[in-house]
Amino acid sequence: MRPLQSVLILGSLFAVLVSYSAAQEGVADVVKRSSDAVVLIVISNSAGQETALGSGFLVSADGEIVTNYHVIKEAHSAIVKLSNGAFFPVSGVLASDSEKDLAIIKVNGKNLPFLTVGDIDKLHVGDHVVAIGSPLGLEGTVSDGIVSAVRDVAAKKWIQTTAPVSHGNSGGPLLDMGDHVVGVITWGVNLELGQNLNFAAPCSEVTKLLITANQQVKPLDSVASVGGLSDGAVWTSLTSGRDYTMRQDGDYLYADWISISPEIKTAGGFSRSELKKSPDGKWRGKTHARLPCTYTRGLGVYARTVTNWCSREDEVEIDLLSDKRIEGIAVGWEKFDCRKCEAKGVEHKPFTFIPK
């Protein structure tokens, strides 16, 4: 071998080793700066039995944690464990989106380490990324890879990555080399079908959910089985005592007031609500009603009862939808003029439904 060729080969090998060493140092630096904000989530049922494990990461110093919806959807209670061994009970849910498989839960803490959510527009195919989580409960497990693609799967955007992940990684962060969260590890392809085919929800969806997050936490089990309403199930309003049937069809929700006398139904009376799921996770729509309204016309011996059929269309919103409780806001009024079919003192009032 000629001396010049030997020098070139050695130089190339040296460059590869330097590049590999730099990449490894970069991963180590990301882990060192980020791992304290990654948490293990232990899920328990109503009997206090541990049922599942997942991952998550802090996004605020006061205890806001991002994870997957499927990690917490059947939780009655949950404990979060930090890398330093500290434990925090989950106080509740700030926001959730079952379709995007994302949720924001809350623990009561102060001065906690947290991660910064990145910008999806700055992410490119081929970028080096790092995944941190607790696969099979093995806390603080690190893997790295590249962004293989950004794909539309089932009408949703996903980041495909070669960073190896397993059960328990769900909800953990996918980080770029600047310590920014670019995605939330969500699912992987069965190894029998393909290797290193793993997917993360993009950070842009996390940003959207954080913007719509409630300031007041809701119970963990309030999000269980969202979208799993049984067709024809009867619900009772705690505010009015009326009974309703609820039916969900994809992004649409239908509610019918069934506490109407057979005579009114036969005459064409009804009250029906149609709502559509909004990007912020709430359901918004209108209640359409046609009902009889009775008033007295005339005085004394000339007084007689008159029935006027009134039709109305009012806005309605559902903020919490689960198989155990429904909460929202609907239009109410102080008085109703049956003669003119006009409401007076209109205001938006909260309502609560529970299964009958």
C-alpha cells in the first residue's frame, strides 16, 4: 500500500471516530441536561392496585406533566416518580385529547426541573434525536436515533424515528440535540412486522394542548373512556332532573331530552342537541327545541288558556365527557314570554349529567 493511501485511510478513520465520539458526547450532554425532568408514572385502579406504567415529562416548575392519553385513561389514581427518587401523587388532569393521544396531568410541586417544547418547523428528516423513558419500568432508559420521516397516518401527523422504544416509553420525550422536546413517544410497530419503526406525536400538538389546558385540575377518572359512550344510555341532569339519551358518532354528539310526555311527542314536540368536537377537545353545538308554552289571555270571566308552540335554537358546550360524568354550559333564562316565544334574562349556566 502506498504511503499516501495509508495516510488518507487513516485520516478518514480518524474523522469517523471523531464524528462518532462527538455524537456520543452530544447524546450524553442532552441526557445530563434533560433526564431529571423525565418521570415514571405508576397507574392504579379504584382498588389501589397497580395496573400500568408509563413515562412523562415536566413542562413547568410547578408540576405540569405531559404524557400519553392512553397512559392515564383508565387511571383512578397515579403516582409520579422523579429521577432523584422523589414521589408525587397526581392531583388531576389539566387537559386531554384522546384522538392525538396526549394528556397534561398535574402534581403539586415547586422549583421542579422541566423541559422546553420545541418548534416542529425546525425539525428535519435525518436530525439526531434522543428518547428518554421507562420501558418495562426501567427508569431513565436512553436511546437515540434519527428522524426517519414526518408522516400523515390516519389523518394525523407523526414523527417516525429509529430511536428504539418499548412498552413503558409511552409519554416520554423525543428530544433534539438542543434539549428541546420535538415529540412525545406514542407507539411502535410490532417487531415481527418491522424493526425500529417507532412514532411520536409532534411537539406542535403539545403546544396546542398546553394553550387550552384548564387552570383547575379535574379528577383522573373523569377522562376515562372519553368517546366511549354507549348508544341509547340514559343520563340525568343534576340541575334540572330531566333525562337524556346520548349518542356519539365520531366527532359528533347527539343528546335527546326524553322526559317529554307522550302527548307532546305525538304533537311533534322535541328538544335535541347536536355538538361537534372542536380542536381544543371541547364539544360545541346547538340545542334545537319545539315545545308547547302555555299562558293566560284575558281577565276574569274572559280569561282563557292559550298554548303556543315555540321553537328555539340555543348554544351548548360540553367541557367534560366521560362514561361517568358530563359537564358543560348551556343557555338558561329567568323568564320566558310564551306569547312572544322570547326568553328574558338570558345567561349561560353550567350543567352536570350523570348516568341513570
